[in-house]
Amino acid sequence: MIGPLLAVTDLEVAYGRVEAVRGVSLEVAKSEFVAVIGSNGAGKSSTMKAVSGVLQPRGGSIRFKGQEVTGQPAHAMVRRGLAMVPEGRRVFADQSVEDNLLLGGYARSQESAARVQRLERAYQLFPRLGERRTQQAGSLSGGEQQMLAIARGLQSEPDLLVIDELSLGLAPKILDMLFPVLVELNEEGLAILLVEQLAGQALAISSRAYVLENGHVIASGPSAELARDARVMEAYLGRRTTASSAA
Ligand SMILES: Nc1ncnc2c1ncn2[C@@H]1O[C@H](COP(=O)(O)OP(=O)(O)OP(=O)(O)O)[C@@H](O)[C@H]1O
Ligand SMILES: [Mg+2]
């Protein structure tokens, strides 16, 4: 593969007359950890939905592993190696933890040894899921559901994991556990594209970041530099750099 793992160019997403994304370009290199931050309604989720094939962009192009994939449906993107953890988790509430995980692996080998190996890896990353493998996903806490949503995404053995709002509604002590897991996965070679409202934490664990505002990228660069950029931190994110909600 030549070039970046993911290359988004001049992406446009619209809902009728609402132009949510107005020419966003971003890249993720192989094994890179990239954050996307920005205020409510900036177009972060719309960008991620287009990238993961959940919705059709109105314009622009998306290339993954060097191939044009614009407009490909989500299941095709999963097979290509891009898994999405959607905003709000969206676990199958009436299915068990283990069935949620097995569903996440549908695009990969269904040979029993491979399935068991993927499950064991999930339970090793998140022992709380292992302890609750027969429990209905809907009965898990918010933090456990987020663990399940991440673990489900990993079952498809992705090269890029897209996560939309990891911290939403979760207590700081859960996040203290979840953020290091992402770092560990990234160190093992998984590329991560993380949308996160806790800008300070997202910039602390990512290597590069993009700031979205009003459907545009208004700043991008090394995360450490953006974290020192007073304009970025104060104008757009000053109120959102610490966790305040409870799980
Ligand atoms: N299904 C939809 N129908 C109409 N407008 C939508 C829809 N989804 C999003 N929008 C609008 O598109 C714009 C971008 O929304 P989007 O959800 O992408 O932003 P976001 O950056 O993810 O925001 P948040 O931080 O609240 O998650 C907003 O103005 C939003 O109201
Ligand atoms: Mg969103």
C-alpha cells in the first residue's frame, strides 16, 4: 500500500438543505492515532458516518488502503478492515455480551478456533466483559457497553478503528481505564480515528488531530502543538477539557 491508510478529500455531507460537512480533508496513516475534536454540530459524526459507509457523502472522495471506497456500504468497509464504534454505542441490548461479540466478527473466519481466539482477546482486554459474557448487553453499565462496542468492533480484525465519542456519558474512572486500552491497541499497530469531546484527553493520547467547526477543518497538526494552541483550546474547547458527567 502506498500513501495513507485513510484519505478523505473535500468530503461533503448534507441532510436535505443542512450542509453538515463542507469540504473536510483528513488522513490517517497506517498504525497512526488521530483525534477529531470540535464543538456540538461541527460535523464530526457526519464525517465518521461517511467514512465508515453508514451514509453516502454528497461530494468528495474517500480512499482506504489506496482504493477508492466512496459510497461503499458499511458492511463492505468492515470487510476491507474499517470498523466503527458509533456515537451512543448501539449494542444489541437484548442479546448476550458474547452474541454481540460474535456478530461483530461476521466478516471474518467463522472457524471455531478463530472465533474463540477473537473472543478470548476481547475478554483479556476487558475482563469485565468476560465475567458478563452471558448477560444481556442492555443490562450492562454505560462504561461496560462502551467496552462491548469497542470489543465488538475489534472482532472484525480491523486495520482502522473509528470511535465516535468514547467518553459520552461516562465517569472519569471508567475513562481512566478505556483511554489506556486505546493506547495499547494503537501500540500493537491498530490505527485509530477518535472523535472526542474531551479535547485535552484526546490530544494527550493521539499523535495528530483535526479541529472541526461548522463543517470545516479549522486547525490540524501534531496533537501536542494543538494542545498548546490557545486559540484552539479557548475558543472552541475551553469548556470541554474535563470530564463532568457520571456513568
Ligand atoms: N439526520 C440528520 N438530519 C438532519 N440534520 C442532521 C442530521 N444529523 C446531523 N444533522 C445536522 O448536521 C450538523 C452536524 O451534525 P453532526 O452530528 O455531524 O455533528 P457532531 O460534530 O457529531 O456533533 P455532536 O458533538 O453533537 O455529536 C448539525 O447541524 C446537525 O444538526
Ligand atoms: Mg457527534
